[in-house]
Amino acid sequence: MHTKRIQQFEMFVCDDCREHFYDEEHGDDDQHIVPGTLVDDLPQTYRCPKCGAPKKNLRPVLSIGSTAW
């Protein structure tokens, strides 16, 4: 399911471990995600490489030190 974005985010943080950042511009080489892949377009099997949380736990980063949750 795709949700409409209010703001164009490019960086996301895992809400479980808060150690993994997913950058849409760079993708994720380790999980074979090509650069430019939007978080909404990640496969349902995508997991945080640090803690194993599902992609639904990725939260948009608004700026350094703050997140949208």
C-alpha cells in the first residue's frame, strides 16, 4: 500500500534500534536495493540490517536530531 507523502523525505531511521538509516538516494547495496528506490517501493521482505525490524518501522528523518513520529 502506498501512502501519499506530505513532504518529500529522503532519509529514514529504524524506529526500533535507531541505528540504521535508509537513504533513498543511495539505496542499500547490502540488500541489493538500487539508488533512487523510495522507501514505499522497498520490497515487503526488507528488514533493518541492524535489528531485523520490518520496513514499516522506518520513520522519516526531518532534520538532524528530529524525526517525524
